Amino acid sequence: MARITASVYTSHVPAIGTALDLGKSGEPYWQPVFKGYEFSKKWLADNTPDVIFLVYNDHATAFSLEMIPTFAIGCAAEFQPADEGWGPRPVPVVKGHPELAAHIAQSVIQDDFDLTIVNRMDVDHGLTVPLSLMCGQPAQWPCPVIPFAVNVVQYPVPSGRRCFNLGRAIRKAVESFDAPLKVQVWGTGGMSHQLQGPRAGLINREWDNAFLDRLIADPDALAQVPHIDYVREAGSEGIELVMWLIARGAMSDSPPTVKHRFYHVPASNTAVGHLILENT
Amino acid sequence: MALDKPYKDIPGTTIFDADQLRLGYHLNQFCMSLMKAENRARFKAGERAYLDEWPMSEEQKLAVLARDLNWCIRLGGNIYFLAKIGATDGRSFQQMAGSMTGMTEEEYRDMMVSGGRSVEGNRRLGEDGDAQPQHQPQGRAGRKEAN
């Protein structure tokens, strides 16, 4: 049977991808950001899973306003890096895992979560920047990736509680897959940031760190935090953090081992947060 | 029953809800078209003519031509869509976000390097933080425009 071995949480700021792609990662501005992921790259190299289930949001890339799925699971064999307006990032094509993705879709939909099945989709920085942070600049990504896109652009976005419960359903689905795969679930986006209006640039270090504490130790209670609290305290785009609760819900009910924790302000407009949790 | 909008009392913030979507549908779909290199080239070659291909309001077109992102957002634009205009212009997300505060690029960058904008005084309308309506514009860029 497949099992979930660990979860990774990270911001997915587009400027981080740009800094890497343009060879600026050694600049004083970016050094502290990438330093926070040095351990993580080594950890992933030592603990490469068979599949990464990567929770992220599409930033008006694959989904325009024509169709806005709340939860979309990528079931294709591969996904191209998208041209978001600056040209596509020079990163490897993302190979999927159609069998496991289809299995998860079947199990989770029958568990009452209405996923949208996507068989063709380009993936934007929300998915490729976490891979770059965790893998550096390889010729190909270390394993297949199942993209799982969550709508956090068009209000209303799913609640933290629903995301957390969805994570549990994903765990159940993975554990019933009939092959001995090691699966990691990654939750991405956040932390506090606001990209619009006169309140742009909002950062809330205290709230972010309390979020990290509670995500580790008390995710059930954290999942009850309403949408409005994220927006008010962590900025309009801080709402992306609900996606971390999907990854956390996919972890075992026993307390996880905290392998790594990192927090840094700023990367462009955003507070960068990062955690690696292993199932014990 | 009207839609519940608990987020209306946050200063300097527009939540992209169903009403905003209806207002900005064509504006945002125009932005979406800029994800194709050939469309970016056509837009740059003749902005007004390109905009006229879209069923947008005259005011939305003027807001795009002015690159006034706050104005675009008032007319239903969403930042992730509007970012495609910035990308076409070769601007970064930080330049775009900063442009909505009235700060110069340098002022905004300095604010971020110093830890970002504080939430204190900026949680609810009626408080006294720097994002409140009574404190706009916030920087030299905005004051220059006002003169």
C-alpha cells in the first residue's frame, strides 16, 4: 500500500523563481531566502518520494474567469510550465502520475469532495517555484508530481476546515492505493502578503509564526479560523495559507517530527514560511 | 438575502467577489489574452486598437492605458489578471504592488526590506494606520502626481 511519509510547506513567490532563473540567488537580497532551503534540498535528495502531491493555486493561468474550479486534480501524464506573461520559466516539464491521481480522484470524490478532473493544464509559478526551492535547478524533477490546484483567487475560497478535511480524505485515498509508493504532500502559498491596493505590502510576522506553531501542534483548531481572519491579519493574498491545511490534514493523527522550520521577510512582497514535517 | 460581505471594512483592500467579477469580467479576460506572446506584441503595437477589440467599458480602457491599477481594481480588475499587463510592460510584481500605494519603487522596496507594512491600525476602517483612506497617497510618487 502507498503511504504518506512527509509534508512540506512553502511560499511560492514568483520573484524567487525569477531570481533563480536569472542567476541572482547569490545576491545579498536573495541569499537569506535560499539559505533557508539548503537543508531542505539535502533532505529531499535523501528522502526523495515516489510521488509528490503538490497543493498550490493557479494565478489566473490555467483557469481564467471562464471556469473556476474550487479543487482541481491534474491527472495528465505531463504538465508544461506556463507562460504567465513573462514567458515560460526555463524549468523541466512536470511529469504526472496519472494512475495515482485517478485513484485519488475516485476515492476523494466518493468521499464527498467534488474535485474537478483536469487532463490538460499548464502549471504556473505556484507549482514550479516550490519545486525549484526544494530541488534547485535539475535537468528533470526528481519524481512525478500530481498538481492539485485550489481556488484562492475568486471569493469565496474554501474554508480552512474544508481544506483540512480534504487532506484527511487524500490520506485515506493514498493509503488505499495498491502499490508501495512513498508519497509526500506539499502545501504551498502564503505567508502573509497583500498585492493590491493601498494596503499592499502588509506583513504580519507574529500571526505567521503563530500559524506555524498551530499548524504543527494544533491543526484541528487552526482549521477553524475563518476566512476573514486570514484577510484581515495576513493580507488579501495571505488567504493562500488555507492550502497548507490540506497537506497537514494528509498527515497522520500522531504528532509529526519537525525536520525544518524557516521564516524570512521579505521576498518581494511576501513573508516566506517553510516547514518540513515527517510522519513518525 | 444579500451576499454577506464581512470583508468590506478592511482599508485599502478589495476582495474579488462575484460582484467584482461581474464588473470586471471582460477587463480580466483582456488581461488573460496577454499570456500569448503574439497578443502581447499586438497590444504593444497599438494599445487602444487592441483594447477596442474587447467589450470593456470606456473607463476600463482608460484605466488600462493609464496603468492605474487601483483604478482597474475599482472597475473589477483582479491583481493576478492585471499582472499580465505588468508582465507585458516588463514590470515585476513588486513594482506593480508598490504602484498602488503612492510610494516610489524605492520607498516601497525599503518598506518591505524593513519588515513590510504593519497590520496595526490597518485592520479596520476608522483606525489610523498608513493604509487608511485619510493617509493616501503614502509616498513621494503619489504626491508628485497630485501636484
